[in-house]
Amino acid sequence: MGKINETDNTTINLISNGTEITGDIKSTGDIRIDGSLTGNLSTKGKVVIGPTGKVKGEVMCKNSEVSGMIDGKISVGQLLNLKNSSRIVGDIYTFKLSIEPGAKFTGNCKMSESEDNNDGSAFTKPKEPEKTAEKTGK
């Protein structure tokens, strides 16, 4: 029997150079950005930020290859590949990281110990049980 809830990740969405999008994007397929996105991007597939691509917002995905710019947090469930022309201002959360000489990144990097969170979303779960425990434990 096959898996019923599996999605087909063969779809590739392209945001071309010269295209500007303002707003959040959610997808199950791969996405390539050569234009500009101001907003959050969440996908279960791969995100490619081309050399002319710019993202201002949070990126969550399974795998990513960055040649352009990201201004915001990026959470990758498996492999994040920073090419020599990439520029990231923000925190990186990933399982595996590959950085080419010339890539620039300003922020913190946290690497997970397991590949359980295959879309990067496990990094964004709020961690507030300690605060609520203080309030209820009078």
C-alpha cells in the first residue's frame, strides 16, 4: 500500500527576475526565486535563491541553495548550501551546512542533531512551557 498523505514534490515554482511579491508563500513543491519576496516562505520542498534573488522575511524548507540575499531567519530541515555570492543577514537553523568561500552571513547558526524535522518547521516551535510552569506552580 502507498502512502496516502505524501505530496508530489515535482512541481517547481519560479519567481522571475523583475518580479516583486509582497506577502507570505506556502507550498509543497520546490521554489526558485530570482526576483524579490517581502514576506515569509514555507515549503516542504527545496528553495533556490538565485544570484538576483532577494528575500526579506523568514524561510522554512527541506533543502536550500542560496546564491542571492536573505534578510531574515532561514530554517532548513536537511541541507543548506551557501554559494560564494550568497549574503544572509539573520539566523540559520539547519541539519547540514555547506559554505563556499566568499559567502557572507551575519547572525547565529544552530545545527540540529537529527534530521527529524524535514521541512525546517521544528526550529520555529515556541519554547514557553517554562514560563507557564512558573505561573501555575505558585
